[in-house]
Amino acid sequence: MKLEAKNLWFCGNAPRKRALRAGMFGLAAAALAVGAVWWAGTVRSPQLSAQVAELNDDTDGDGVCDLLEATLGTWACHADTDGDGFSDSEELARRSNPTDPNSFPTVSEPSLQMVAYEDHRGVHVNTFVYVHDGEMRELRMRYGARIGERTVGVPMEALRGGEPVSVRSGRRAGSKVLRFDPMLSRNAVMQRRGLSLFATIANCSCVRDADACNLAVSQGEIYQMLRIPTGNTAGLTAPSGGNGIGLGNAYRPIRPSTSVPSNAMGEICAQTTVVVRVIGAVVTQEVVAADCVPGWDTYCSPGCANTVGTTIRAVDPAALIGG
């Protein structure tokens, strides 16, 4: 299902923006409320941090802000874009496609997914978490980052500037959908020509799920790298973030699609890659083929074909779980 950009994002009067209280998640109060535990880490780079500012609108109240809805191709005026009975945020947290009425959540255990968008404050890496039984205090959430071929824990203060933690009820009785909003500065991503932010949720010493937001830079724009589903290297119809590295990549711009010319819409940069090196959870791939393919409500990077022969690095979420 392909949504037209003109139908997205702008629909009536958005709610009044609220001033963000000091601290991205309300720190201690939010940590006690949702059981979040943050890595102390060893890297405290001020380049990763962003300033506190106003909040973004969420017109339909589904937990997905209007800017992210425009980026993903969901509808900011309807909490359930595809009308399948699951809110857009729950489908994101449970890794189904919120724009496809034939795509239903199948994950029934705690799960998460990370999706990025950019505004005037910086790069938001929204992390949607599904807790099937509502026992949020039993889960610990941690963030880390890839810088080059190293992975490091990221302290919470390096990710401030986004919006407070939100908690909404899922479709199943007692289930919850949480949204965290860690934020990176645009300069940090641009100067490093891309980086990765990853998250895990665990109870006791067992990691229940993990995801990574792998960011790349091309032609002055920031893109989120997505895995191409097996057997689907052309005619892609929907984003597919998640596990698996080396089967091919697509790049979704993290600025809302309404910010680009309409004649550039409808394609995405897709790559075929081979794995050349694995260090821990960091996988280095060589691009062996790249082209713009149709079927996405977004636009293709002008330099897509020129990425053949280059190497890219990404975090494999399966390695974070132990798979």
C-alpha cells in the first residue's frame, strides 16, 4: 500500500506545543515509572547531545509525532492508519507495517523498533517498545552507539533534547506501548558520515529484544539504513527495519517526505551487499550493486549508483541478542 505524501501530516489544527521540562525523560520519575535503566557508559561526547526545546505535535494521539508520521508514510490524522485495529505505534513496536491492512503484529513477547526522523533540533531516534503483560518494572532498557567499528554504552545525558517517555495501552488487555525519544545532534551524524544507535530490553540477565538505527550520510542528507526483505530487491512497498545484515540495504531519508520536490518521490536507494568483516555486533559490508527502485513513498538519493564499491558499517541487532 502506497500513501501519497499530500495526504500526510497536515490535517486541521495540531495541538498546542508544550514546553519540555528539564531532562529528556523526566529522569528519575520516568525511570521509576517504566523501569528504564540507562548505561553509564564510558563515552560522554558532547557532540551527541542536543538542546532542550519545544515538543513536536501528535495530532491523532497515537504516540507517533506528526513529523515521524510524514517520514514513515503513516497518517497523522488517524491513530490506526491501515484500519486493522492496531495503533501505528503498536505496529511499530511489534514490527508490523502500519500502512498495510494485511500486516498484523505477530510478536507477542516484549519487542522494540527504532525509527528516525529529523527536525530543527536534531536527529530523533524514536524507540517504540511493546510490553505484552504491562510489567514494565521487570524490564531494563539500555542504549549504545557504534562509532567506527566500536560499540560503546551511551549515558542518558548524551541523548537529552527529545520528548518525555510516553506510555499507551496496547490492543491486548494489560499490554503497554512505550515511546522513548533519544536525540543526536545533526553535526555528530554528519561529521562521522553516519553512526548507529542501538537499544536492548532485558529482564534479569536475558536480553529479550534489540534493534539498531543505522544512519548514513549522502549528498548532505541523513538516511536510515533498512534491511531489504529476502527476495524483495525491487518494487519495495514498505519499510522493513529490524534484524539481519548483508541481504541488501535500502535508505529512507529521515526528513519528512513533504520537504522534497514531488517529482523526486516514489523511489528509494537500494543496495546489494556482501559481508566482508564482522567485529562483535558491527558488520562491515561492501556494496556490489545499487540503484533507485520504485514503490516507496519517499525519494532516492542522487548519488545512489555511485555507492557501488564502497563499504558501510552497521550494527546487527541479532548479535546483540546473541543470535
